[in-house]
Amino acid sequence: MPNYFDKEKSLTFLCLYLKNGEKRYYSSRLKEDRSSKETGMKGLRRRFVNGKFKGQYHTAVIFDNTSKEILEKFDEYGKRTFNNLKS
């Protein structure tokens, strides 16, 4: 099965700090030439922050893949605590 989550070409990635001490990374499905950063971030929020890992992490951080800049940060309840999106 092909790897759809290309870590090198994705626009954004998510770092989850789980309550059990683990740290996990997930790349967005959208690549540089496909769509906007906001669309990729929306998918990460829907699939991981408010979906699969809801209630299992204490901090979730979405980064820009090229500059490694923090774009959004969420607390353990899924509430956004930091937003660095440029409108």
C-alpha cells in the first residue's frame, strides 16, 4: 500500500503529547502543490485532535512543515490556546 502521508511534501504536521508520556507525529495528507495550509490543518484537527485521540493527549501542536513554526496549539479538551495563522 502506498504511503499517502509524505512527510517531506506535506504542508503541515501535528505533534501529540499523549497522557501516557508518548509523543506522536502525523503529517497532513495535503501536499505543497495541492491545497492551502488551512485545509490540511482542518483535516488534522478533525482526524486527531477532535477525533481519534480526543481525551488521550495533554497538548496538541500543529506546525508548518517548511519553517517548523507553530501554527496552532490545543489543550487537553481540544480548545485552541494559540493561533498563529496569518490571514
